[in-house]
Amino acid sequence: MSDNEAEEPGLPHFLTTREVASLLRVKERKVYDLAAAGEIPHRRVTGKLLFPRRELDDWINGGSKEAAAERPAVLVGSHDPLLDWAVRESGCGLTSFVDGSADGLDRFARGEAAIAGLHLPETSDWNIEAVAQRGSADCVLLAWAKRSQGLILGPSLAGKVRAVADLAGHTIALRQPGAGGRARFDSVAAAAGLGQAAFSTVASLARTETEAVAAVAPGEAEAAIWLEAMARQFRLDFLPLAEERFDLLVDRRAYFNEPLQRLFAFARGTAFRDRAEAMGGYDVSETGAVRWLSD
């Protein structure tokens, strides 16, 4: 595909996955992998991958990753109350679409977001294995906060739960599969010897942790797993279980754009630290530190 050819009006402005695979002499699966890793210029329109002809021509001739489409200023992944507040207060302009850590990883891999919030439990740490296994390029995992995670207990269980096993026979508000809070609850329940039959659940899965806690406050559910900060906000009993890490997976190019620069500059200020202390259950001493870096 030459420069002159790229200007010919009879050729399409965008190529399909099949056309790109034929051009590169690779399987279509390889094209999907390149797009997921952000290594080839592409657009996603109504769920379909399209490849801009001129940018693809530059990419082929120069082999440059810089030709990849710029990510939108969108925050995906899991919900964090402190992050939600900081986005608003900093005026950084990020748009949020939070639907769980696993969903955030998928959307980030597809190039639909510049930043993803994660809190996925692992054998000896949080988030790093999950991110590394995706093989995403040109990204960095930054610490946001350590958070006190545990059981938020409704009035019917106040003072009566001393361990996860005490939830047997009670009603729990659960997150959807793939959410970090759901992964954590499944893990602690299994460790306590509780299967799904040991407790009942609210009919509708909570799409955010805030929805889960909001089900506990009026008594629709008796317990949910989430943050000390939210227990304080709703004035509910809290049984701490662990200190978890909430990290931000960030596109390296997007990090230097105004939205993320403004957010992280705000997070270095006293207003941010004061808010974290007032909410309770937050440790922001490492905010902005690099936890993992892609090759």
C-alpha cells in the first residue's frame, strides 16, 4: 500500500479485519491480538473493528506503535469512592463507566479506555498477575490506594458476626462474576467452608459495590463485602478482613495527556490526603507509585 495508493478515492477509508489479515498475510486471530494489545491502528465502531487505511499504511512502513489510535478519556473497571470523588473535584474531565475489574481489563485491552481501576485478589498480591497475563503493551500499573476491606453488616447482624462462617443462613448482596468484590467474597466464603447453599442472596446482582451496600442499609440484604469507608458512610457495622490494593492500569501515552495529568496532580495535594483520612480505611502513601510496567 503506497502513499499514492492511499490517496486514491476509489479505495475504502477503512479496512476490515479480514482485509488487514490478507494484507499482512496473517490469520485474522493475529489481527485481533494486535488490536487488543494496541499495536495496530484501529477503531471500534458499534462493536466492529475497523482499520484506518492511512494510519495502517504509516504503521506498515514505519512499524510505529505511535500510529495506534489515541484512547478516549474514559475510566473503566471497578468503583472506588475516593477515585470517584477525585475525578469530580479535580475537574480532569474523565468519563466513568465502571462495571467491575474484569470488565475493565477487557475494555482496556480493546482500547476503549485510557485508565482502568482494578482490585483483583491473587496468591500473594493484587492485580499484577491479571494485568501481566493480558500482555497489553505500552501501559503501566500505578498504585492508587490500599483499602480496608471486610464485611459490611446490617442492623440484624450488628455485633453478631465475628467471622465469615457466621454468615451461614443469612442473606448476602453479591456482585456480578468478574468483579473484584465478588472474587474476594467467593475466596473468603470458600476458605470458611461456605458454599452457595449456605446463604441466600439478593435477587438482583449489584453492578457496583455501592449498590451492594445500598441493599444492606435498608435491610434487603444482611451483609456485603466492601470497604470500611462505605460502612462509615452508611453508619453500618464493619468486620475487617484484609487490606487490599486498588490500582490503576494506565495507557502510557494517555498518562501525559491533560485528564490524567490533572488527576494525578490533584492526588498529590493535601485536599486528596485529607479526604482519604476523613473517609477512613484508606492508605494513600503510595499513590502514583509504579507497581508494574509493560515491556
